[in-house]
Amino acid sequence: MYGWIQETIEALVLEKFGSEVWEKVKLEAGLASIPTGGFARNEYYDDAITMNLVKALCKVRKLEMESALILFGEFFISWLMEHGYGSMLRNQGSNMFEFLTTVDDLHKGLQKGLPELVPPRMICTKGGDATLRVEYISCRSGLAPMVIGMVRQVGRQLFQSDYSCTMEAQKQSRGENGEALEHTFLKIACVSGRALDQALIQASDLEEPDSFDVDSECSLKSSARESQDYDFLQQNPTMAGAFAHILVERVKLLDCPLKSQHFGHNFEFAQLMSLMASYTPEAAVALSGLFRQPLRDPTKSTPVPRHACISGPGGRDGLFTKSYDTIVMNPGIFSGHDPLLRLTAGKGCRQVPVELRVCVIPDPLRSGLMLKSLATTPNDAVLATLAAQALLDAAWALTRSRKIFDIACESIILLFTCGWIFFREHRGFWPCLVFCLMKELVEKGMETVRSWKNGWSVPLVLVAGTALNITLYVLLVYQAILSEEYPSDRMGQIAIAVFGCTRWWSLLAHLRGFKAIGSKILPILYALGSMGPFLLVFGIIMLGFLSSFCALSDEALTMTRVRGIYFLAMLGEEGDTVLDGEREEWWLDSWVFLFVVVMCLVLLNILIGILGEAYDMYRDSSEVIFSRERARVTLSITMRLLPMTWPEHRVGICGKLQRLLLSVFTENTCGRHKKYLWAVVPQDRSLNVARITSMKEHVSHESERAVKALTAIHQRLEQLELDWQYLKHSPVKCPFSGAPLASGCQPPDVHKRPDAPGR
């Protein structure tokens, strides 16, 4: 067993009996050399050590073995709940029957991180007398009483009920590998509380007041618990992988809205954040497990559509999301006001085969935790999942109006800036600058404060960019108020030059959140970012040639000579500014020729190759890059919006203006905890793929065809080998009479004449 079992036994003895008893137990078990707290959780220990500890405890405290194991089973569940494992246990089932049927899933998840783990098996079935029958199968003999204590404590702590658990029979068998197995049959009955297979079926259990309100006391306690669980999973990747496996298996069992809503109440979003932030394949599987095919209407009157009329080129470009207050198919999803699907074609729509999916967890965008994890996860497989795409699409729909407002403000300030630079006219410029300055201060301040409250670090680039913008705003406001003319001093001109340049770049950064633009420009920007190593090599080599030319020249270093070196390196021109023009030594001309060849021909062609390869690479992963950038943009906007409940929709111009202002400056939290996220995915694939993607698909197709051909040849050779072995070992028969020939005799040569010698 792994060390966390021994650690639990140690905690049990220390808490129940004290440190002196623990020292006696260790001495009796022959483990006196191990200090207190010396068992490592992820280290594998022999089963004999565990059994010796239990036997020593029984001897020191004069306990029966069965009583000691029951006590340990109860304490083990309590210890798990207090040390970060409670979230996994809570999400294992909404009742005792579901909990026991998913114990094997828990063990399978743990085996991925603990390869030497040999867990028991549990087979749980419903009895005819409102009881559960459990078959406990283990290769370790005598540990079945632990199950009794675990069942009792799970009932108390998870389901607030009392259950009885008794052993009925035992038998022995042999496993597939010949190991001895002990089968223990147990009977579980309800003493008081919720029935063994009863979920939360009452409306009061599901619709608790303010159960998802971020300002409620219950939510604050839940957030504190989520933070502890998040830290625990970050430090224990084995548990994170196990939780991912449990999450996927639990989603498969959600066959009704009641179970789904109960699962959403128990689910801790910070744990999914931890999974996505860790570099594990299970994280992508867990995120994909959030979505499943929606249920049909119970009356069978509303089947799930297989075709719909939607716009978009198909694939992920045509993904549509919308929130509904049900996970059951109903006519409102494809009819009524602003439906998700349209069964009749409209302008710009075409009918394509579609797949409908739904997120079974209410309010997946709560607190920005998922957006933060998607923005920071190093696992590209997470960002490529349909669940991540749907979550980002839904989040973008909630914040798109604010981004359009930001682009409008950026365009206005850019228009005034260009008017001052190009036409030297700045009337109305300084009020616009003051408004943008206040907007910058309020937005960045809110984003920083909310990040600190969530325990997130503020990027240094954000702080530096904000400081630069505020400094430029203050300088330009000062110049625009005091001076009617364009700045005559060099410092003022530098300030407005930097401001104008950064405004254009800021506008480009704002546009990266839109699908039609961001997915096209982001590979270019990322490819430009890969020029860093090349520019370092290019600059050092150019400085080397510059120093050599200055050494051969009769004059000191001047900017004219530096510009000449630059143009000579980049274009192969302006050579007269490099040399004096009077010296005509042949070796100096050779030095200039070598410089032009190395810089202008070799390095620039290498730059073209680097940029081309980098662009193909980033174009191939443009979906992942765009998803990460959209997550960052959406998270930044979400941190600036004020969370509040919107009033009911009002008609008329005033109502529309009010809704427009609310969508720009606030985040609507009205009823979001009661809604589920739906996603529709067109099945026709977009033709807009990168060149490297097409090449990979072609190579993959050819390799698959070659593998199939090699497999067929291998099978043919195996058949020939079998035929040869059969002919080699089968008795040789006479070709004329059919009688078997003697061993070692050779069949007659039919080409010889009958009267030939030797016949």
C-alpha cells in the first residue's frame, strides 16, 4: 500500500490515543526507527507493514481486529474530507448507491498516478427490500470490516443519514493471474435519513436561496474551500488526474435534470481550474466531459434536430452557443425569440448537419475562474477541445459590446491624434484625452483590485503599459492646454510620436479578439515575435563589421557611417558612406564584398526562411493561439465589468438605451446560475487550413496506406510460414497409391523413366 494509508493510521492513533501509544505501536510493529510523520504518501510500502501496525494497535489497546478496522474505516473518510479529498468524494455521487458504484472509477483515476496501487473492487446492486448488496473483492485478506466503517461515515458526512452495514458471507477464489481473492458480501440498509438511492428530489433542495450568489455568506465559505482545494490539487498532480477521471465518469451518469443540477451545486470550479492549469492529458478529457448530448423531451414530442440552417463556413468557425434554463430539448431552442437553431433557411444561412451538446454544470463562467485557467494553461489540448471553444464563445458574447465600445473610444482618440500630427489641429483634443485618462485609471484599477482579491498575480507588462499610457496622457494634456501650436520642443514631439504609434498598435490589439480578424493576424504577430534570436545574431555581426570599418577609416564614428552600414547590410547600397572613397586597396573592396554577401544575401534569406517556417507553424495552431488570446481579452474585460443583476427587459427607446449602457459597463448576473450552456457544432469542415496542416494530412494518409500494405504482406508471410510448417511436419504420402512413405524416404521423381537404373 502507498504511504497515505500508514499516514492515516498514524493520525488515527495520535488523535484517539496520543503520542505515547503511537510510540508503543511502532515498537510492537518493528517500526521504531521511523519518526513521527515519516511515512511518505507517494512511496509504496509492503502490505505487511500495514497489517503489523493494525495488529500492534490491537495488542497495545486490547482491541478486536474487526473493531479496529471499523474504527479505521470511519477515521479514514474523515481524514480524507479534512485533507483536500472531500471534493472528489462529494462529486462521486448524489446518494449512497451512486457513491458505491463509482468507487472503482476513483481507484482507476488513482492508478494513473500510482502505478503500483492494487485496489479492491466493489460490485454494488440494489436489493429487493430497499437495501444494497455489495460484493467486496480484494487480494488482501481480512480487511473487509474497513468497508463497514467507511459506509457509516460516508452516510454521516456526505448524505447526513445513518446506514447500517453488515457482513453476510465470504468466499475464496483465484484471479486471472492466479492470485488468491477474498469475496465479502455485505448488506447496507438505511437507519434514518435519505434512502440509499434517493437523490435531491425536493425543490427546496435544488432551489436554495442565493446558493450561487457571489455575495452570499454561503458562497464566500464555498470560495474559501475552493481556494484550499485548488492549492491542494496544484501540489498533488496525482489527485488532480484522479479527480479528472472521476469527473468524466460522473458526467456519464447524469441522466436527468435533477442529478445534473445537484452535480452543479457540488462541483468546485477552482478544481477544474487547477486541472486545466496543470499539464496533464486528463485535464483536456475532464473539460470535454463537461459537454454531452442533450436529453430528448420526456414526451418524445421534441426530438433532437440533426440538421439546421445556420450561417458560417462550418467547423469551429460556425460554433454557436446560448444559455437556457433546461438541459431537456424543447421548442424554444429552435423557435421563438433568438433561438439557437433555425429549421427554416434565412438570408445568409444554409442547412448543414449539426450536433447539439449541452454543459451540465450551471453557470460555467462564474467568477472568471475558467477564463483564467484557459488563458494560463500550458496544455494546448485543453484549448483545442469543443468545451473550451464553447465556453470562450459564450464569454465573448457577454463581453463583445464592451469591446466594441473600447474600439470606438480608441478610434476617436486616434482620429484626434492623427489630426494633431498631420494637420496641426487639436481643438477638442484635450477633453478626449482627459476622458481616456480617467477611463484608463478606472479600468486598470478595477482589474488590479479584483485580481488581487482572487489571489492572481498582475503581469509586469500590464503595469508597465499602464504607467506608460498614463504618463503620455498627462504630458499631452499639459501640452494641449498650454500651447495652441504643435509642440516645438523635441520632448513634446517625442511624446506625441510615441503616443500616436502606441495608439495604432493598441487598436490592432483590440481587434485580435474578433474571430474574423484575430485568427488571421495572430500567426503574423507570433511569427514576428520569433525574430528575437535572429535580430541578436544580425545585430552582433553588423556591429562587428561597423567596428572594423571605423578602425580602417580616418574619421571617428558618426551617424552617417552607422546609417551607411545599416543600408549596406539590408540593401547592399550606400557603400560610399561607409568608406572614405579615397582608399582603393583590393583587400578592402573584398572586405566590403564579404560584408554584403554575409548580411544581405545569407542572413536576409535565413530571415525569410525563419519567418516562413514560423508563420506556417503558428498558422497550423492558429485555433489554439486565438483561443488563448480570446480568453485573455475576455478575462480582462470581465474584470472591468461591475457584477450586478439587470432589471427586466423594457420596451421603447429608453429601455433599449438602458440595456445598451448596462451591457457596456456591467456584467449581467440575473438568473445565470439557473441556466445551462448549449452549443451547436456544424459537421461540415472548413476549407481554411494551413499549408502545413494539409501536408500533415497528406503524410498521415500515405503512412496509413503504407502501414496497411505492410500489414497485408506480414499476414501473407505468416500464412506461408504456417503452410510450410504444416508441409514439413505432415507425413509424406505416395503420389500414386496415397500410402504413407517410410520416414526419411523421398517421393519418387516422376520425370525419371520406369526402366531407369535404381528404380
